[in-house]
Amino acid sequence: MELKFIDPRALKENPDKARRSKSSPQADALLLATIRTVGIVQPPVVASEMNGGNGYVIDAGHRRVKQAIAAGLEEIAVLVTERAEDGGAMRSLAETLAHEQLNPVDQWRAIERLVAVGWTEEAIAVALALPVRQIRKLRLLANVLPAMLDHMTKGDMPNEGQLRTIASAALDEQKEVWKKHKPSKADPQVSWWSVAQGLQKTRMHARDASFGDDLAQAYGIAWVEDLFAPADEDSRYTTDVEAFLGAQQEWMSNHLPKRGAIVEAGQYGEPKLPPKAERVYGKATKSDHTAMYLDREGKVQSVAYRMPEAKKPKGKNGEQTVADGEDAPIVVNTRPDVTRKGMEMVGDLRTDALHEALSRAPIEDDTLMALLVLAFAGQNVTVASGARDISYYGAAGLGEHAARLFDQDGKLEFDMDTLRVAVRSLLIDVLSCRENRSASGVVARVAGDVVGADNFLVNMGTDEFLSCLSRPALEASCKDTSVLPRQRVKDTRAALVEHFREGRFVHPTALFAPDPEKLASWLKKNEVTEQPDDEGAAEHQDDLTGDAIVEPAHDHDGDNFAEGFREAAE
């Protein structure tokens, strides 16, 4: 065997090579980045051409040669060997089958060695064509119990969230939980979900803390950095819930207003105000009180409330008593300018006029969008979408989106960028696909289909989700993958979890496109049956529709309905 330096473009492919299928783009990118960084570590093996040719045929290392050409190398080292009688077919097969993927634990140890000699995480990521997030994920293994690491070398790895939970726990705690959930001969697989649940701790975030570093030190709070949080936010947290809440309580005591009181939070996170107190939703006055409390996330919240006025004692005949030296009050019975019944009539007349204007008056598109945001801020609107785990009641909840559309003088004035932000935020708070009372129904599915929310679904190829599938559904998920159904369901599930560990799997039931029958049922239920009976409304119909042809809602199927939504959005 002889070592030579040859132009990789002069090498020819072996027609008898074992690997015929194309490698993945991710694997090619990794090899290319490695060659550009450190060169070819193991020279390809080549042999002289048969029939007296002067060239060389590749026996082993086709991908290395291909990526060396892509890297622009003019010359590479190769090992020249004698031509085998079978054209190198056996050598190619044996070399391909002998390759074994480096397990994550060994990858982590190699990365730690590189860090020790001066490599940064970013440089390692570039050299290996991996995201920095993946490098940091592997480095979490430094905080994992050695017994767990030994099991992980067999390829049974927790997902990212579970690994973060495990690595955040102390080694003593990991040891106790591992005793309960470590594998056995009867059950060699580990339920990492159970391990993570046993180590799960509530996190209190620094961004939710009202106190400063002085109280944090006084209560012994040591912040831990969440390496996987977005870079533009404070990702520090602590699992010492008692110390965090104690520091928050002391901060409230030190910053209590003159007419303030610290109250407790109820079952749903609402403040427990004093008896007979009325919560103030508008602008508070000087005579109002302030209640400070901690919500369910440990954040300091404050609300204004008003106590009823104290009544003066009355005499025997029902008249108010007058203290010595105090002038007797002059009681004047005056009738209000408009009685309660009159105000109710004003409300009805206003509502009729408002509805008439909304149906007939010409309104710009941006103004319609702004008014829609205002409508959700009304006091008669209740939305329970689960967006912030509470129910909204008019201006007390969704009003914050509408407030963006007003200037300092209280006039409705906005630009399109502000309006878009307000509308997006409103839709986020209102639309929900949750399987409980906060679900928006089929309209949320339509909205998700229109905006392409399918592309934002996370990887569902986890043990936690796949354990919710029946055997037929689980085996159907093996379609279009290299995973074959096993005899035992748990083995099939483990194989799928491993297959989708670095990929992305979305179950068909999670896709947003609504069921046509359910959508048709909803359209039929909500179709307009009443027609305008006055000539004025008919005269202004052109102002509303322009040249468009408006068809009955029940004539649309699911796909056409969603397509119409897309056209409107564009």
C-alpha cells in the first residue's frame, strides 16, 4: 500500500461500490465542514484501473472525495492498493458495514476535550456543521449521573426537555430517582419521562422578580442561566420557590403605597379584596386603595379598589344626627337631568344608530380592523382561550391591544404597523385549539390553515406523544421511514423516538386543515337567512361588496372556504 497525493477530480467512481443510495444533505454538510476545517482525516483507498489504465478507481471514500472537490482542494492524500479480483466489491461492503455512528455521550466527551484545548462552542458548531444549540445540548451531559450516562451510550437518550430537567437536578437527587426507574432485564428501556417528572421543579424566573440583587443575596437566591432560552430575554431562574416568594413579599412590604394593602390570591389567581370592596377598573382616584398580591407565577400584581362610604348614624325618626358644633346638612331633592329610564332609551337609540352606521356607512379597511380590535375590548365580551390561563372580561383583559391605537389626546390614531401588531396580538389571545372550554372550534383550524401554522408545529416524535397512539396508529407512523414495526408496541415506539430524535414528525391529526363535514356543518349553522327588508340597505349594498359576487356560505366546501380566507389575507 502506497500513500500518494492526487487531484480528487482525477479519481473515478467504483461501479461495484456497496452504497448506492444518496446520503442525507445534513451528513454531506457535516463532512464538508469537517474537511474545510481539519482536512481529510482518513485518506480514501484507491486502486489502479483495470485493463492497463493509468487512472485510479475509488475503493473506499467516495463521499470524502466528493466533498473534497466541493471544498475546492487541489490535492488530497490517498492510499493506493492492488486491484482486487472482484473489483473491490467485498472491500467496499465490509468498510461500509463496519462504520458505527458515534453515540451522543462520546460526542460530548470529544466536545469537552476540544473546549479544554481552546475551541469555542461556536467554532465547534461551524466545524461540525451543527447548530450551537445542539453543542450546548450535548454539554448538558456534564451534569448527568454517570450511571445514566452509561445507559445513554447504548443509544437510549431523553429528549431535549427531559435532558434539561435531569441536568438541572443535583446528582444526589438524580441518584435517588434513577434507583426507581433504572432499566432491568425484564424492561431494558428507560422511561425518561418518568425520570424527568421525578426531578421536575418549579422554576421562578428572574424577569418576573420585582426585587433586586440585594434581596436576592439576602434570601440566598442563586440564579441559573437557561442556555436554551431566546437570546433577547433574561433567562435566569431559580428552583428555590420559597426564597423567591419571600423576597417578593418583602419587596411589596417595602414599596406599599399609602393606601395600600397586601392581599392573597384566590384559586384562579384573582386578588382577595376586603369585604364590601369594589374593584376599580378605570382610573383610580386619590381616595381609592391599592391591593398588592402575587399571582400564580409569583409576579407582583396590583389592583385598585374602593371601599363604601361610612354612613352617619340616624336618629329615632330616621333623621341623621348632628354632632355638637356641626351645622345641620341642607337636604335638597333634585331630579337628575335624565332619569334612569331615559338613559336606557339613550343606550338603545345609540346602539341602533351604531349598528346602522356599521352596516351602511363607507368605512376604510384599516378603520374596520381597528374597530374590530376595539369591539373585543368591550365590557360585554368574554374570551377564555387559555392564552394566559385566565378569562378576559372586556377592557380588563383585551383592552391593552386597543389602547395601542389611541394617541396621547385619547383620539383613535394609528399607523398600519401598530395596527398589525394589535390585530396579531388580539388573534393570539382569542384563537385557541385546546381540547377544553377555551377551544375556538373549527374557526381556529381554518385560521391555522390560512397562515401556514402547520410549519410551526414542533416535533411530535417523542415518547410522551407516541405513547398516546394505538398500535395501528403507531405502526402507520412507520410509513415513509426506515423503521419496521416490532412485535412489542413499546419497541416500535422506542425505535420511532430514536428515528425522529433529530428530525421532525407531525401526526396527521395535528394538521390544521379542518374536516370538510365539520366546516360545512358550522357554515350551515351560521349562514345568513334574513334578507334586508328596507330599500335603504339595498341601495348601499354596492358600497359594501363592490363588484364582488357574494355567494351563500353553504355553497363553499372546506378547501374553498380556506382559500377564500387566504385571498382575503393577501
